[in-house]
Amino acid sequence: MLFTLTSVTDYLGFSISLWLAFYLFARGFPSRITMRTVVVLLALAVFFLSASINLHLRVPGATAIRSSMLVIALATWHDLSNRLLPQEAQKRTRWLVQLFYLVGLIVVLLLFWTHSFVGENENILYVGRMNLGPIYALFGVYQILVSLAIIRGFRLGVKFGVGEQNRLFFIASILAISTVAYGIFALALAPPMPRIVQDLLILSSVILMGIAVARYQVFIERRTTIEDFPVSILAVFSLSAVFAFLAWIWSRSAVIVNLITALAILTHAIYDLAREFVDRKRYQSETDIRHQLRKLKDHDEEDTFQERLTTGLALLCKVINASGGFIAIKTDNRFIVLTSNRSLPAGSEIPADAVGAEIQQPAGTLRNEIDWLAPALENETPMAVIGIGPSKSNNEYSNEDIDMLAEVADRVGSIVHLHNDRVARPSQVTDGARALDAESDQLLSALISSPDPEFVKTVEEALRSLSDIIKLGDSPLANYLRISEGTQIERGRAMRDQLIRAIEMLKPDAPRPPEPLPREWYNYVVLYDAYVKDVPNREIMARMYVSEGTFNRSRRNALRGVAKYLLEQSKRK
């Protein structure tokens, strides 16, 4: 009975630790908190795998491997607990983190070189035994000191006001630390004691740590959604269970089952990592195109108006993977192609009646070369039209691709209008730009008189910390808003009040209607629900009944509006 329970515990511990490590890595890279959690989980995955295999195959040095993994996990766990503190507190204890890493490395080397463990072949169900001596003393003292340092870190967190949000981390740490006391006592000072107690404590701490970091990614860093965690568990472990069952039927070997399970989890993890990598590359490409489009508004003698549009068109085709495209400018009752990227030649004419007021697929002979036409409007007046050819992937364009096309068309319309205004009234460039900003605050705020992008980013970082007044008090936004009086907590509260007040300024003068929400509520909802109510982005998109592209556009526009409001308020002080 003890053998079966220990075997099942080790198998579950190995499977859960391995999956959690890759899941959090894919969702959380390059977060420093997540990366340290991944190291802890990988170390514990090796711990459980070694324990599980050693139940069926006597592996020399298996106890030293498990003990070394515990040392690595403890040192990294202490580093992780330190990373949860405010920057000021982290600096005070950084030397201690480095010291524990250094001493931990020495302990690991001694565990392997001195062969201090005894009776490994007869002791597979019990905690490994060590001879009393200097290695045992060093190993035990090291674990005790690191455990005390972890507890001290959480006490500091309570002192700085961040204890409540780290409650799950604290409980997981207590469970992990309790294994230290059990392990040290069982190593040499007591009769052989079942290691299933130690394994269950570590497994419980792994599960709680995974949930804690997943919650941190959802509610603090907003890297994933709250539904993603249980759905991923169900998908991966259902398939892994099928593979494990088939492996058992085929081999009747617990070692083979362990290895097949590891292979199944790693296969799905690598696929997940690849998908995440592609998504992030796509997001970076979209960020690049938006950056380039913002630069198109700036008059540069080295770049002509046509060259700037050509750059934007090339970036658009790259991001949505279009085979080609063009931008045609409205002239009288027709559109004339100004710039082209492997599409209609420059100078080609498109009848005005071929372009509607919304994005559409063209009719007639134009449909043979162009998949979509997007009118570039300014005050409902057509300024230009963007056409894109078929996708290089031979698939239909996604909703996100069409949203990107719509965003580019909107900005091109503003750019063309601004260019025409500058050409017609060269002596009134500044006045024309200001008038254009007043007429179209949704997009032209990003093109003409937008707040500095770094300031908008600072506002966004502050909103992400809205529930953490300690961190808000340290935010560089406090200097922008001229909040310098009082303690750090008082500054944080004042910052939070100003941010919430700025969000409330976006709220329409009417009761909130039922879902799906009308467009005039988008700017308010994307910020209020996300940062004040902690609603995941996917759920907000469902409430608005919009695609991710439309959601992101609304969110960016709302952030610019809040940033602009805060700047205006700071100037009045």
C-alpha cells in the first residue's frame, strides 16, 4: 500500500511540476518572478522523476540528486520571495540572495562528491539516510537558514503592505519549508520515516505555487486569462493520461509510463511555446507598424509624402501576410494609385463608385487582384483607399487582419488630409494640425498632438499597479503629476485617486446599458473593467462583443485619453 501511494504521488508530482514549469514559461517570459518559479518547478520535477524511477530501478546517487534539487529549489524560492517585495526592500537583501546561491552550489557539489548517503538500495520508500558529520550539519543548517530567510521575506512583505496579495505564495512556502524540518529530522536523527509525507508536502506546495503565479499573471501582469489555466490543465492531462494508459498496456513498465508522460507533456509544451513565440512575433510586428505609422505624420525633408506611405504599406503587407497592396489617393471622381507593393501599378485609376463607405471585397474585374478595399476617410469624406491582395498563406484573412487594415486606413485618411492641408496652407501648418486634432480625437491624438509614448507607457504601468498603492507611490508618474508630499503610501493613494478619476472622465453620461455595449462605452469599459474591477481582457472583449483588434484599438485610445487628461490636470497645478 505504501509503495503504491508513494509511486502515485511521485508520478503526479513529476507530471504537474513539469507541465506547470513550461506553462508558466510560455505565458510569463520574460517576467523575473515567473522565470524563478520555472526554475523551482523544473528542479522539483527532476526531484519527483528521480524518486519515481528509483522505486523501480535502483539508480546510484538518486538520493543525492533529489537532495540537490531541493537545495536548488530552496535557493531559487528565496530569490522568488525576495522579488515579490518592493524595489527598496529587494536592494537590502540582494546580497543574501547571492550568498545563498553560492553556498547552495557548494552544498550540491559536496553532496555528490562525498557520498554521504547510506542504504539507498534498501531505503526506497523512506527518506534518504545520511551519516552524522560535517556534510549533514552543513546541509541541515543551510536548509534551516534559507527557510528562515523565506519567512522573513514574507514578514517584510506584510510590513510593506504586499502580504495580502501574496497569501498563496506564503502558504506554498510554509508547506515547502515544513518538508525541510521533516527531512532533516528523518535524515539521521530518527528511525526510517516514509518519504510520502515529504513528497505530499512538496506536491501541495507545487500546486499552490502554480496557482499563485498564474493568478499573478492574470491579475497583476495580465499576460493570460483566468480561463486559460483550467482549460490547459484539462487539455494536456487528458491527452497525457491517454498516452500513459496506452504505454502501460503496451509495456507494463512504470518507468516507460513516466518517460511517455514526460514526452507527451514536453510535446504539448513545445507546441505551446512555439505558438506563444509566433503570437509575440506577430504582436511585435503590429507594434512596429503602429510605430512607423505614428512617424508618418512627421514632415521630414528626406522622406517625401509618397515614401512615407510606401513604408506604411510595406509594413501592413508584412504584418497581415498579404501578397501585395496599394494606396490610391482621391482625385475628383476617381482614386489614383500613388504607391504599390506588388499590386496595381502606380497611376492606375479606380472609379469612385467602386469604393464604399466600409471595408468591403471589390466587385468586377478588380476582384481578381484585390481581396479587400478599405476606404481612408476623414470626417466621412474619402481621402484615399487601401487595397490588399490575397493572403500569402492562401487562407482567408482573420478578423484581426481586417481590424489592422481598418486601423491603417483610418490613419492614412488622417495623414492624407493633414498633408493636403499643409500643401494648401503652408503658412498655417500648426493651426491646421490643431484643428485636425479637435475633429478626430480618436486617431489624430496618436498622429498630431498625442502625449509622449513614454508617458503613455508610464500611465499604463501605473494602471497595472492600481491595486498596489505601495508600488504606485514609487511610480515615476508621481513626478509627472507633481505628487511629492507625504509618505510613499499616501502618494500611492493620491495616485490611485487621480487615475480612477481620469478613467471616470471617460464614462458616458448615462447608466451602463446591457451587453453588448455600444461603441461610446468602449473607452471607459476597457480601462475600468480591466484595472478597477480586475476583469480579464477576454471577458471584456465578450462584453463589448468585439474582436481583439478592435479591443486593442479602443484600449490604446483610452490610454491616450487618460494620459492627456492627466497631463492637462498637472499643468493646472
